Amino acid sequence: MTAVTTPGPGQQPTEPTRPTPPTQVGEHEARQVAEAARETVWRKPSFAKELFLGRFRLNQIHPHPRATEEARLKGEAFLRKLRAFCETIDGRRIEREARIPDEVVRGLKELGAFGMKIDEKYGGLGLSQVYYNRALMLVGSASPAIGALLSAHQSIGVPQPLKLFGTEEQKRRFLPRLAAGEISAFLLTEPDVGSDPARLATTAVPTEDGSAYLLNGVKLWTTNGVVADLLVVMARVPRGEGHPGGITAFVVEADSPGITVENRNAFMGLRGIENGVTRFHDVRVPAENRIGQEGQGLKIALTTLNTGRLSLPAMCAGAAKWCVKIAREWSDARVQWGRPIAQHEAIAQKIAFMAATTFAMEAVLDLSSQLADDATNDIRIEAALAKLYGSEMAWLIADELVQIRGGRGYETAESLAARGERAVPAEQLLRDMRINRIFEGSTEIMHLFIAREAVDTHLSVAGDIIEPDKPFPVKARAAARAAVFYAGWLPKLLAGKGTLPGAYGEFGPLARHVRYVERASRKLARSTFYGMARWQGRLQWKQAFLARVVDIGAELFAMSAACVRARMLRDDEPEHADAAYELADAFCCQARLRVERLFRELWRNTDHTDRRLARHVLEGRYTWLEEGVVDPSGDGPWIAAAVPGPSQRENVHRRMG
């Protein structure tokens, strides 16, 4: 067993034997680690999973699930107080000073905003996922940096993993502190470890008496890490006697000896975010602070993100709402060529896209959140689609707002105010929004994650057939299973309710779009099957193909959510019914064009030549293309060294509020 000796009174601690971190990990091992962290069993239904299989289970989302009256009253009461507070926040000051003022943090603590998702019995507000997301939408519109602070604290920080995997004793120890305003952070990423956790180098070596672990390593991009009181840290426990080992989650006191915040990072946007580099050197963590069992760390992280990812589309939807407001007001006030620019078709198209897509983004968010609250559905794919779709569309909407504003869209709010015009921070929003395509799983990683879940059924029944290293008897048994499954599944993809002219009549003028989703879901399932049959084990390398499959599914999910939301509003908010139907219809018309383009590009594309060209670029074939410019980059390695050991830098950790 790899261990350290706990010193007795007056003794010096012995130097721990640290295992060599797996900095060089093969592709097969990396995939095994990622696969082992997946939730492999589907214990609850999933609308999105069925959608990718060509089975349009509308009854799982229609009628649209609704919040309980208790959750609604509690949530609306909090939103009223939060709105009043948000109206006092000076977002321009946060942008200017690159820091959230302490008085703002104190105000949020007094409101209970740091305990929105924490159960009332532990001192929190116990808000539903729907109202938590609406709160983030609201506070994020006042300052995206504050939205990031609260989201990192509650969506992926200490409260959520403890809620899902913590012991009762851990919940009693930590949750009241967090609800009262102590700040938490989530530490997984390392300088040389991003979406490939198999290369995780931070270690947690158990002491000889088993009472504690010693943490050693460096963590990068630790959102809230600069100001956190409590940390969730992912570290690798070496395997040994009594220790199964593996990547493990720990709750760590941020002021523990041996922890140094070595840098507060600065970014393109989110200038008020408290994100840093954190070093651990022989940091003693009591064994009772371990969350779950050894080796469960990645599973805990992924499960936490199933609902935690919904915080990003919440703030994306809020940003899109603001963009629509500014676009409407500005396009009516700005006159060019004798008429308001909104009356020019080039601008009208942009406004139509922004408004229709914002409606759909909120529909996806609310539907996914309510499914999470009901706890009757497995929403891992829905939440991932919400994050993927929300971040991509919010970026496009923010970009369109800058374009509509023209030169004023590129000008800072401070500069606009200085010369006497309305301080509209459109360029700031564009910078702030850009990170959402990277946060909590980049777009490329989300495509692969969703694709893996979408083809899970196929791999379950036919995976052994397409694995080249499987022996013949295993392949034979898999072929028998696959024959039974596909004999029953494939014929059902040929026809469905979407081919009936009067189907889904309860949706009125939107019924044609619902029928389209049903037909397109079957076509998507057939296309996925054709891809598996054509490329078999090589499908995993067809990332462009898989990305298009996922993007089609995302559009179909958004269309479904938009139609279901419009139908719900007809009953719940009849004064907005006609307008909701108009927005849903416009969105579905736009989405259908995107879906048809994606279907065409599944089989007619430049993927092969693009791969070849990229290979030639890396081989240096086109270095002459790079001539004629200077490189303004500074010196230094591409990736900073993260050698374990004591810190040589000043600790910039500080308390907020």
C-alpha cells in the first residue's frame, strides 16, 4: 500500500511516497476511464434518448410538466426580492474593476442566494431547479460574473455532490455553512488535463492509519477557487491494500495548510470571475471528507453535471432575452434610408431569428428543468442538449446584436456613456457569452458525450460485433442479440404517426411541426444505423458525422419543447397564446431548414478532404502560408509545468463579503 506515516507528538512527518502520475496514457486506457465513469443503466425514461432511437414519446413531455403550487409560490417570492436587489447592482463597476464588490456578496448572502438549491432543513431556500435557473437568469443579466459565482458554487460546487452522494453527517457539517454564504468551488481541470480525466495527476495518498489523505498537485481554472471557503477536489488515490484507488472526490477546507492560490486568472470576458490556479502540497484531508467511495470521483462529477449543466443555458437564455429587448428598442429608434432599420429585411431577419430562438431556448430550459424537478426522468441527454444548444444559440444571438448595433455594438458601454449615449454593453455580452461554448464541456466534447449516450442502445446490443479485438464466439452471440433487436426495431422506423395528416391535432397550427419531428426522428435513427453499418468500429472517429447527428437531435428537441410550451401557454397564459404560437411556428420553420441541411451534410460533405488538409497543415506542408506576419505571442511553454511540491508564489486567496 502506498501510504504516508502520521507523525506522533514532536516528530517530523516523513516524506510520502508519491506515485508517478499517468501523464502518458494510451487511447484505450483513456476511453476505459471515461466509459467506467458513465451511468450505464437507464432506470428512468428519457425523451431525448428515445428521440435519437426514432421513437417520438410525446407523452413524456406533453402535457408540459408544471411546478407544484408550493414550489411556485416559494420561487416567485424569492425572485421578487432578488429582482429588487439586482436593480441595485452596478454591472459596469464590476466590469471596470474586474471584481464583485464585497457589499454585493454580503447582500446575496443576506438574501440566501448561496443556498438556493440547499434543502431548507440545512438552512437553504430549497428552490426547485426551475426557479433556481430563473434566479440565475435574473442575476446573470445584472452581471454574468455574479451568475458564474453563484452557479459554480451551487451547480457543481460542494452543495450538489453532497446532495447526491454525501452522507448525512457530511450534509449536517457543510451544507449550513454553504447556505449561510461560505463559497465553494469545483476543482477537476489541471494544466495538462482537460476533458481526458485518465491523465489526472493530482494524488491523494492515504495515511498509514487510514485517518486521512495527503493531497499533492495543481489545479487550473478553479472558478471561485480564489475566494472559496470549501472545495470539491478530484484526485487520484493509488491502489493498495484496503484501497481500491482511482479518481476520488473530497471536500477540502480552502484554508488548509499547504494550499496556495498561485494566480488569479484574467479572461476575455467575465472579468469579475474569481478563477485561479490552486496548488496542493501535502494537504491533509480527513478521511471523513471523502465523498462516496474511492474511484467514484468521475461518476460523481458526471452525475453532478447532469443537472448542474442547466445553469449555463439559464444564463444563456437570460442573455438572449436582453438581446431581443435591445434589438427591438434600437432597431425602432435607428433610422437609415428613410425608415427604422427594423423595417429593412436584412435586419428584420436577424430580429426574427433572435426572438424565435430565444423562445425555444427558454422552452428547452424550462422543460429540462421541470423534468429534473419531477425526478421521474433521466435527463442526462436533455441537460446536455440544453447546454449545447443554449450556448451555441446565445453566441449567435449576441453576435447578431453587435451587428445590428453596428459601430455602437463594438464600442464599450463606458465609451458610449462618455460621449452621451446609452451605455449598452453589447460588446461585453459577446465577450462574456463566448466562454459558455467551453465551460462544463466544450461544444466538441458535448457532441461526443451526447453521441455516446444516443447510440448506447446500439452498443448494448451490437457493440461486440464492431469491436475488432473481440473473439469470434463473443461476436456470434452479439450478432444473435442484434438480429433479434433490429428485427423488431428497424421496421418501426419506416412509418409512424407523423405521416398521418390529422395527427397531433391538439397543437393546432403547430401540429405540422410536431408531425415533422416524429418523421425526422425516425429518419435520424435510420441515418445513425446506416452510419454504424457503414463504419462499424470506425464510427467513433467520424466525429463530424456524429456532431451532425447530435445537432439534428438538438433541433428536434428544441422544436418539441417550443411546441409543447406554446400549447401549455394557451391554457396557462391565454393572453400570450397567439404570440407564443407565432414564435414557436417561426422557430420551427427556421429549425426545419437547419435540420434539412444537416441531413444532407451527413452524406455530402468535405470531411475526408478536411481531415487530409489538416494533416498536411500539421506536417508543415503549408508553412509558407504563414509568412509575411510577426507573432506577437510571448515566450514560454504551451502548457505550464505542474510538478508537485511546495509553492514558490504568494498566496492570493482572499475572503469575499
